[in-house]
Amino acid sequence: MLDRIALSLIILGALNWGSVGIFRFDFIGWLFGGTGATFSRVLFAVVGLAGLWCVSLLFRDRHNVEAIDSIRD
């Protein structure tokens, strides 16, 4: 579950960076009162932490993760 939440946040961050790169428009900053607004900064930090969490996905043995997921279901 935490992996999916982190991945969703990473996708949100990627879409935001894509809009900054292509259109020079920071959607998160615009939505929450600018890039310096407290909530925007908190959201940026949470997306960054989600990115650090998702780095662990690169080093996990997929076979073990699938076995754990089948036990949970």
C-alpha cells in the first residue's frame, strides 16, 4: 500500500515537473498559493520523501514482493 501511495506522489511530481519544463507552469505552486507557500513546500517535501522510498523499489527482489503480496490477499 505504501508503495502505491509513494508511486502516486512520484507521478504527481513528475507531471508537475513536466508542466514546468514544457509550459513554465508550476501547477502545485499555482494550486496551493505559490512555491513559497507552506503547504506547497510541505507537498514538495512529501513528494521528495516518496522519491526516496521508491528508490528502494529498484533494489527489492520482485519474487519476494510477489510472495508477500499473495499472502496479504
